[in-house]
Amino acid sequence: MTLQCNLCPKGCVIEHGQSGECRIRVNIDERLVAVTYGHPCSVHIDPVEKKPMFHFLPGTGILSIATVGCNLHCKNCQNWEISQENPENVSAEELSPERVPALAKEYGCQSVAYTYTEPLVYYEYTLDCSMRAREAGLRNVIVTAGYLNEEPLRKLYPHIDGAQIDIKSMSDAFYRDICDASLGPVLNACVLAREMGVLVEITNLVIPTLNDSDEELRKLARWVAAHLGAETPLHFSRFFPQYRMKNLPPTPSETLVRARDIAREEGLCHVYIGNLSLPDSENTYCPACKQLLIERRGFSVLTNNIKYGKCPCGKELYGIWQ
Amino acid sequence: MRERTLRHMAINRRGFLRVTTAAILAPIPRFAGHGMVRGYVEAVPARRYPGPLRKITEKEVKIPGHWAG
């Protein structure tokens, strides 16, 4: 019997013995099977700033896990060795959802991140791990492209504290041509996360000639301010040529500075630059009194003046701070 | 010996209908399943991982991942 996977908007129709586009949801004996469940290919402790999550428990380590598989096929994928590979070709570790909180606590982590590939396609594992982590008093973060249907997102979000969502472009044509996806569901996932009380941070990888025009950068910043709020952190990230997009140069620093200026003009309070070491590009300032609150260098927090989620001037800051 | 002509190779109307009907109906079992596609949102966990397995080591966990994100 042929099955249809209704997890993501692709709605893959899967023949017996075949997998969906994500490579990890397989039709085995007329059942839809998650073949990577409980078998992450990467388990590491990262600084939370690496996600990048700048408004989520700054300066802490986060247990970061990922299995093989992704429902997008971006030509510029940075993690293509695990996201665009079949599970048969990637070694994995056994790690049941019950063991995840214990492992996080063993290494002093306060939170767990589902990251590196696409946590929404290893949905059942993400859901079960996040429920177990919550029960153990830990917090959960997903680092995602946000390409999922609404019903499964509504079930997952109550267990998620922070979401780092990658809006790759504000152009549907870009999503079709570069990522083999579409823009609408991603924007819906961002809005739904915000509505359901998840801390949202947005990343945009700025690729020369493809999504670096003033109009597109302004459109993104305007959309974030209007639909997610002006205090939503927006990270402009530097592109490096790799995978199937080696024909373009790395993003010039001037482009990233221009993107930041445009986003600030559109009223966004927290705009950061990533994948590039520029002075003052990763620091957090109070939107009210402009005081320096968090000074960062690389993935390190040098100073943190936020007390109980507030600036010394009394302004409450968007984020999860303790 | 009878001479073989095109007229001898022709099939009658009943034969033609049989062949045509068989040709139309034959692929139906192959595609019958497509009309009854069942949709699922959630998958069941696999009993075993299809690729190679390795042990979690403390050394690996302690170092930050070299993957982006």
C-alpha cells in the first residue's frame, strides 16, 4: 500500500520500501517508519551562542543533537554531509529520549537543542526528547527551517522554549530554486511560534546576488517587525561557498553592515551579524537607554548586565534569561 | 498450400474486443493502491537503525560540534 506523509507541506507519496524526500521517513510494511528515531548522528555540547540564540540563557552550554535528514535541499547547505545523506551511509549513536535529560545534566547543560539538520523531520524524536527534557526541568530549542504543516507544529511548540528559525529569503522563487521548498509555510511557522509563546530568533543567510538586495533585506526586516515584533532578534549571517554553490564569493562585510543598517531603519531593536568577526556586531544593547547589556566575542559572553530579564534602567528584555 | 494474405491475419470483432479489454484492465491491479493512499502525520519508531552504529564517547560530546547551528 502506498502512504502519504503529511508532516510537511511536501506531502510525499511513498511507495513500499521507499522514503520521503527527507530520506528518513520510510514506508515499511505499510507503516510510516521514522528510521532515525533514537539514533542521532551528532551529539555535542555547544555554546548557545553558536545556534545562534543570543536571547536565550546567554553564556550557557546546550546539549545539541541531530539525526540524518532534511526536507529541504538547499544548494548552499552548510551541513550537507549529514542533512543530504541517506542514513545507511552515516554512522549514528544509540540515544533514547529517556537518556537525553540525564546526558544533558551530566554535562551541566540547562537546555537541549535539536539542530544541525532539520529537527522537524525527525519530528517524533524531537517531540519525545523535548517532553522528557521538560519533565526533567530542562529547556528546549529547535534550530529549523520551519517547513512543517501547522498541525504537527501545534503539537510540538508547547514543549519548545526557543526557536531559531531560518528565513532564507522573502522570495518564493528563491525557496523554489535554491531550497526546493516554498516561503509561505516558513512564515506561518514563525508567526505560530510567536503566538504560542515560543521565543523566536530569526536568521537570514545573506548570499551575494541571490538575496542581498536592499529591497529584499528591507522586506524581511519589515515583515519581522510587523509580524513577530520589533524586539525579535534578527541575525544576518555570512555566506561561504560550499556544496553545490561554490560559484559565488563569500558575503562582503559591507553587505552585512548594510543589512544591519536597513533592519535598524525598519525599527528592529536587536540586529546581529554572524559568521564574521566585526567589532560590536554581536553585542546586545538596551532598546530604551542604549546601554551595553551583553558583550560577546565569538561564542563567548564577556559581560552580562541583565538582571532578572531587565536592563538596569528597568526595561524588560525579550528573551529567556534565567 | 494456402496463400497467406493480410486478410488471413486479421482478427474478428470479438477477438479485437477481448484483446482491447484485456489491455485496458491489465494495469489496474498495479495502480489500485494509488487510489487508496493513506495519509499519516506521525511515524512509528524504527526497530533498528539502517546504518552503522557507534558508541557515544565523552570526548566527542564535550567538544562543540563542527556542524553549523
